[in-house]
Amino acid sequence: MLECRNCGAGAPRDEHFCPQCSRILSIGRHGDYFSFLGVPRRLTLDVQQLEARFRELSRLFHPDYYYNATPTERLASLERSSYLNDAYRTLRNPVARIEHVLAVEGLASPTSPGGATVPPALLEEVFELNEELDDIRTARESGADPARLRARLEAARAPIDRKREQHEQQLSELSARWDAQEGAPVVERRRTLEELRERLLERNYLNNLIATIEREIAALGADSRG
């Protein structure tokens, strides 16, 4: 429950304005972007509905409307406007939306820290790529033709890109499955979220591999200019 700082009345956490005096409420602790925006907690959101709701709340919270209001109301409008922007930015991005659902549902963040253990499903790709990168670095230090080395890097990147495309498809399928499981036993929905988390971990690792390849390509360019 929230407490209105104007009249002292209580209000549900998802209310934006006091039901007694209609003043804007301080945000307090929230944590659920879906309920804040008043949209269903789904992974396949209607983006047009999301945008419409964002624009509606943007008008209601805009600090310009509270220019002559009390300091408490001005602060509340700023807090809600800022939180609204964060919520909209997160929910309009499919991957960030999944990460937020995982957080709301109590699962650990899928973001892999630097040097994290290689996901088992990617061991073969990582081993082969590291071997190829070592060979390319050695060849570069020996003065090999940068154009040929660049071609080898692009070839090494191709299977990683294909793997990432597969993960994007899997994320879409798992997201649709989780939405379809509304009302299903908690253990089934939890299992789907665990699979989503694993796919995101792998996706993050794939992105790191691609970033490594891009750094090697940039290094070739720097060497050729030098």
C-alpha cells in the first residue's frame, strides 16, 4: 500500500493518483514494470498497446503540469516520469522484457560476468573459434596478408551468427510457450523460464564471441594503417 502525503489516505501500490484527493502519489518501492504500466505480464506484448499506454501516462506525469504544485507533487511527477521511461524502454525490447520477467519471478540475472564458465551447449563452437583466433593472431604477427586474415575471421564468424539466429528463434518460441501457460501449474511455467534463462546466457556468450571477432578485425585494420 502507498500512503498519500497530501491527505494520508492509503492507495494500492499500482495506483498513480490518490483515490481520495486525486493528487499524484509518490512512487515508493515498485519493481514491476508491467503492473506500473497497466499491461499484462506477457512476453509477447502488443507493442502498439504498450506505446499507447506509455504516451497516456507520460501526459499524466509530465512535470510541466506540476509546475505550481507542492514540492512533494513535483518530486512525485519526476519520479514517476523517470520510472515510466525505464519501464517503457525495458518492455519494448523483447530481450530486456524477458530479463525483467525473470527478475520479477525471482530468477537470477542471465547476464554472464566476464570470464564466466562457457555454457555447455557452446563448448564446441568456443573451442573451434579460440583455436582459429590463435592461428590468426600468430599469422598476423608474422606479417600475413590482412585481407586473407579478415576473410578467415568472417568465415569464423558465420557459424556463430547462425547459432545466434537459432537462439533468437528459440527465445520467441519459449516466450510464446510461457504466455500460453497462463493458469498452468507453477512448476511448468518455472521450467519454461529456466529454459529462457539458459538461452539468454548462451545468447550473451555468443554476443561476446562476436565482439571478440570484431575486435580482431579492427586490429587488422589498425595494423594495415600502421
